[in-house]
Amino acid sequence: MAETSSLVRRILDGDKESFRIIVNENQRLVSHIVFRMVYNKTDREDLCQEVFLKVYKNLSQFHFGAKISSWIARITYNTCLDFLKKKKHPASDTVSFEDVENQDLTGDYTSPDESVKREEMSTFLHREIEMMPPNYQTILTLYHLEDLSYTEISKIMQIPEGTVKSHLFRARKLLKERLTSKYQKENL
């Protein structure tokens, strides 16, 4: 926390290189949230920049009792919600998988055949997640990809911790149902 405090104070004193550190440390988090909530590639890029502009402009309002990543995630989430309301984007738009960064969800490399199977499963998993409501996508991303706690997600999304747990449970259940039904159909 002392390091964050020192970093924020240097930024407020005009040290732009220190702000670059904050951007580099939180760029992945911001991208994950924006990419799960907004589907247009150009809008995504603009929103990521807008988020960091808001962070810079409002850094004097940061309360050192919280983690800066949680504060930035909350700004990101609210910025995306405002954007979606303003543009009146339907929450259930579909996205092509190419728009989402390709991640190897399984980790280890084995054989080329196994690698292809893993890539197909990863593609399928991402597509199924993209079909879920944005709040489920966001909670799954924050919890599983960003390793945030229920409390941190609660603060970011401004919902009770119990609701976070409930949404995460429902999102996992829905994802499991979709994967099970689709995977069984493909194997018939």
C-alpha cells in the first residue's frame, strides 16, 4: 500500500512516467472488462483510453484504503455501463471470437493433436461465454481471469457480495449446461 501511495503522490506531482507504471500494471484488467462488455473493436479501444484518462483525471480522489486495481476496475465497469446506456447497445449482441484475445486456458503443451483439441475447446468456451449476459461475463472474467475476491468484485460492480456469489454460481451453472448440451450434441 505504501508503494501505491508513493506512486500516486508522484503522479499527482506531475510524474507522467509513474502513471505509465499504473497503466502497464492495469492494462490487462481494463481490457478484460471492456472486451467482455463492449463488442465493437473500435469502441473497445476508445473505452480503454477513456478509462485511463478518467483514472488520471480522478487520481486525487483515490482513497488509499482500497487497492488501486479495484478502483480502476470500478471506473472501467462504470464507463462501460455508461457507454452501453448512451449508445443503447443491446446487451446480448454476439461477438466473433476473433475479437477476443486468444488464450490457452489449459496451459501445458503436449502433442499437436492435443494442442488442436485444446484450441478448439478454448474457442468453444469463449464463444459460450460471449453468449452470456454481460454481468455474468464480467463476473467470470474478474473472478477466474483476474483472480479478484468476491469483495473486490462487489465494490467494482456496486452490488452486494451475496449477489456476486449468486451470479457467479448461476454463470458457472449456465456455462456448464451450455457446454454439456453442445458437447454431447457434437459427439453424437
